[in-house]
Amino acid sequence: MGGGGKIPYPKHVWSPAGGWYAQPANWKSNTIIAGAVMAAIVAVTWNFSAERETWARRPEPGGWYPSRNWSRQLKEYDAEDRANEAAKKA
């Protein structure tokens, strides 16, 4: 019935990616290694960025900013605010 036969494709094709319909035997370990390398690059970049992050002005107290969890400058601001509040109460 219609549709024709299988799609013709070259039998002997070489490419860095593995050629037509490639399924290397070690694809799972290669995927894990590539994922680990990408995660390491992201972690190093994140750490580099977080160490150098600065704020032009002091953020509003109590406001939520995602970088409050890792920015050294915001952690110092929060510690100063808590110390000032404790000094006012005492």
C-alpha cells in the first residue's frame, strides 16, 4: 500500500557527531560527564559573579531579593540592620 520503502540514506557516513542514526554504546556516561562539566562551569561562574556583586544603593529593608541568599554585601547589610534593631531595643 502506498508510502514507499524505507528512506534511503548513506551506509558509510562519518561525522564527529556519529553519522546517521548514531547511538553510541556509551551515550549514558557521556551524557553524565557532559552534564557534570556544564554544572561545574555554572557553579564556578555563579560563585565568581556572587563574589563580585555590588549594589549601588542599599535595598529596602524586608524586601525580597533572590541574591540576599548569596550576596556578601546584602548579608552585611542585613547583619547591620539586625544589629541596629537590637541596639534600639536594648
